[in-house]
Amino acid sequence: MTFEKFTKKDTQTDEPRVTLQPASGCFVFNKKATELFPPRDYYTYLIDIEDKRLGIKPTEEDNGYSYKATRSRTAIQLSAVAVLKEYDININELESYKRASVHKQDDLIIINLSEISTD
């Protein structure tokens, strides 16, 4: 048996991207998306059911209903299990999102749930 060199790499994107990991129920934001986040340890979820959007607002400290971020050099991870269950969002249908956008006037990072992608 002859081995061949595997030369393909996972392509990086220059776009902010958030992926929901169904196994852990966590949102993972890529490096470009982490640039949208102010350097805070805690984040609060807000939901717009009508327009199918999930907002993430940074907070200075744990306010009793915020979530602690796990940060690495290239990503931010936030637990999403409780908010997804509360609003009957099926984790198995939510694999990834194309973009996270920022509404600077409200200091929100927005995930458009209507733009769900499985790629």
C-alpha cells in the first residue's frame, strides 16, 4: 500500500461566522467574529421571536442570567442550551450560521436564525 500526501487544508473565511455545535449546544464564534465582541467575560442573550434573531449583549459581570464566555486565541464559545430549549429551537436543525452582525447603537451581536445554513 502506498501513502499519498494529503495537501488540502480547511479554508479560512474573512467573514464573521458562528457555528452551533449540536453535541455541546454551544455557539462558537470564529476569529473574525471575536473582533466584534468587546473584551468581556459575560454575555446576555436577547431574542426577537418575530424576526427570528438572537442578540448577544456583553456585560461587565455576571448579572444572574448571563453566560460566561470561554475564550481562546481564535474563538469565543458560549453555552446556548438553555436559550435554545426555552424558545423551542431544535439543536439538530441549527448547525451553523453564515454571519453574525453588530448593531453598534445597542452593542449587540445578532445571529439571524432565519439564515440558518448546514454547510
